[in-house]
Amino acid sequence: MKTNLQFFLNTYSDLYPTTTPSRNNFKWLREINGIPFTVENDQQIQVLPSATTPNIVPYPFSTATNTGTNSVNATDVMTVIGTTDGIAPGNLIVGSLIPAGTTVVSLALTQYTFTVSSANATAGAVYSNNGINFTVASTVVAGTTLNCTGTGDPTSSGTLTLVSGTGDATITFSAVTEATALTMSRAATSTGTITIDFYAPAAFIYMESDQQVSVIYNNGLPMVLNPFQVNGLTQPAVFFMAAPIYSLTVTNLSSTTANVFFASMG
């Protein structure tokens, strides 16, 4: 699906600031054509005076691209335990020890540990299973575990077939586990094994507030938004952006509770 948006700004060209503008009304138009989206998500929140929201998570999807129990150690590297399907650079990372607005920077090759009965293979040898090549990470002699790197998932059990290098022509495995080092844009706040959700960023966001607020978008610099008056009527402060968005926080700068409406599309 796609949507076309038009924005009109009614304002005045007074030579000096005034609360009763009266000269040369003009109309500014910005048209955004063809923003692609699959689903729209919206919410309304209240922000207490002087309070700052956690990340409003403007991802557009109700289902995460990947969810798993992963390991963090108070650095910017996470160990993804299990499949990395759906995880991509730029994804938003959400978890109890993950700072708001943290995203995926890069993924290393997945480390696969095969449970075998007795295998011989030399580091650098390449084996194939399920149409994927796996490179032996460390030499084993009559070993019961075989560590490899690869770019795709093997079958849950089966046979590894030698493609190149030195080792047994075939190696039968009964089980396999996988772990992948993932670099984050920010370090985890502590060490632990926690549930992590990954989300694709939103393609477009729209936000409005009935009080003066400060907005931080994608961990950038704060921007102050002010409600304004048109013909004596107060209109909400507005912020919108057509770009990949993964983080938005709002601070209420007024002495009155701010009613904030937020919508995103992806």
C-alpha cells in the first residue's frame, strides 16, 4: 500500500512578531507522494510535567521480526542464541537491559556447534548440509563436537559432506546449536540472559502535542515543539518525518500534563 500526503501551513509575513498577525497571509505546501507502508500503528499517551518518556518505539509492526533469549554482557556485543532469521542492520533492539533506541549495527558469521559421535576434521575444511557450506573453525580428532561457521541453518540432524579441505568424507550429527555475535549501537546496561525483540524501523511518523514538548528523534539533538494559535484557537505542536525511524522520546516542558498523539507507518 502507499499513501500520498499534503501539508499546508497558514502563516503571515509580518515585519515584526505579533500575536495578531494581519498582513499577507500565504500558504506553504509540501507534498509527499507514495510513502510505502504495510500497516499503521497509533497510540495516545500523557506525559506529566517535566517528565521524559521512554522510547515511544515507532516501529510499525505488532509482531517482532525476531524474538529470542539472548546473552548480553554490558558491552555493545550481544550473543544471539538460536536463529538470526529476520534480524538486519538498522533493526530496533528492545529488551530490559537494552538502552532505548539501540539498533543493530552488524552481525558476525553464525557459530554452529554440531554434536557428533566421533569426527576428524581440520580447521578450514568446508562441509555441506541443507545446501549451505560450513567452515570448520577448529581442528578435531575423534571429537564429539564440531565447531563451524556458516551463513545459513543446517538441518536439525543429518550428515555433513566434505566439500574441500581435510577431514572425514561424511560426518553424521545428532544435534546442532547456533550462536551469533551481534554488534549494537549502544552497550547493554548490565550482564544477563534476557528476552530480546527486534523490530524493523517505521517509514513515517506523525506526532502532535497540546503542550510545549522537546522531542529527540533517532537519538539526535532535542527539538522544541510549541502549540500555536490560529484565529484565537490553539493548535497542537506537530512533528512528522518520512525516513527510517527507530527512536522517539518526548519531554514535557510545560507545567501541565501533555496529551501526545503518535502514529507510525511501515
